[in-house]
Amino acid sequence: MLRKTCILLSLLAALTAARLPLGFVQLGSWAGMFSDYVEQTGSVPVSLAWTFDGDHRCGGCVYVSEATADAEEQEKSATLDSSFSKIPFALLDLQVVVVEPSNVLGDLAEELCLLPLSVRETTVPPPRIS
């Protein structure tokens, strides 16, 4: 049960992030406009032209266009606000470079006892005469 609930919530989040509900509102608006214009004019081509010409907009079309414009404006402001600040490297003086010797590395090298890396001589027994 919990798994199905998580899957449904994830699907709902993905559809909302893709602005699919606005698409359904727009499709419903177009269908309503088309049926209204067919009743007014009695002509399918004229009502189809009126539905998609942009001059005869209904409340649903206005709502979808305003919601889309608001979302695009929010995305634009979010990308401008969250941009990374740039470091002006041209202003840095590259001729003055200070490198201090590391005290830690020197202390460790003096105190470090290394394991002997040489191989001891093996004693070879004298040859036997048989």
C-alpha cells in the first residue's frame, strides 16, 4: 500500500512539474470554445478558425497564458538569482606568489621511521665435495 502511494505521489509530482495540468485546462478550453462557436456560427471551419486564431479568447485561455507567463518569469528569476558568482581572475596579481614551506611535512619526514627496504645477505653454505 505504501509503495503504491509513493508511486502515485511521484507520478503526480512529475505531471505537475511538467505543467501537464495546464495542458489539460487548455485542451478543455479549446473543446469548450469549439462547441460554443459551432453553436453560434453553425460552421465547423469558421469555429475552428475562431478557436485557434487568438482573437477570440476565453477565460481558460487567459488563465493558461497568465500561469505560463508567471512560471516562465519565476524560472528566469530563479536562474538569475542562483547563478554562481564569478571570481575576477584578471584583477589578481599573479606576480606576487607566496609559497611557504610546510612545517608539518618536514616534521613528519624527520620523525618517520621507515622500514628497512634492503635485503639481508643470505649465508651460503660452502660447497660440498662428494
